[in-house]
Amino acid sequence: MKVTYQYQFYPNTIQKLSLNHWLRICRYWYNRQLGDRFDWWESNRTAINACPLVASISTPRAQPNYYSQKQQLPVIKKDLVKVFHSGELLDFKQVDSTILQDVSKRVDKAFERFIVGDSKGGRSGKPRFKTLSGLPDDDFFYG
């Protein structure tokens, strides 16, 4: 007989702020990796009616994968990262490395389902960038 336990977490204000900051960092890391993969996708594909001899013949960039993007983590954890559109500084040292590696794995799975598809050959739609409104309950995280 299997037994499962369910626990509820009631964070205090400091814990809510910390969780909210972790979510911002993970959302930024997800969007940055997904953007890198979309840049690769757009730069390495040609239209059906385009002749490859007319287009510029440049060396194709290597496809970003889970391991190549995960190798960026030690570098990005050394210093603060400035978000381009908001000017916010994010400190990746505050978030555990396993959590950021899991974010990399989620990006890899989402993009793989977009390009290759699942075991039955059904492809998923284009992965979407994460926004602030994607939080489950805004009151929970802002107190």
C-alpha cells in the first residue's frame, strides 16, 4: 500500500520576497535560453522557395543544447546580471544551481518537442516566453 503525504507551505513575508526573487531569476534564465535557441533556429533555416546558392554561405552556428547552455551557469553566477529592458540587477548566486539546471532541462524539453515532436510524431507548438502574469497567484508572491 502506497501512502502519500500532502503538505501546505505558509511562507512569511521574507520567504515570499525570496521566492519571488528566485522566480524572477528563473524566468529570466528561461527566457534567455529560449531566445538563444530561437536565434539559432532563425539563423540556420531557409525558406522553401529560397535557393541556398543565392543566400550567404556562412558557417552554421552549433545548435544550443542542454549541456552547452548549462556550461554558462558558472560564468553567469560570478557577477550580477543586468536585465536589458528593466535595468534590474539579478544575483544568480542566491538560487541553487540544481534549480537553474532544471530550468535548462525544461527549455531543452520544450524546444525538443517543438522541433522533433513526441514519440508518436506529434509536434507541440512554439514554446512561449515566460511573463510576470504567468504566476499562479500574484497575491501569494507579493504579500
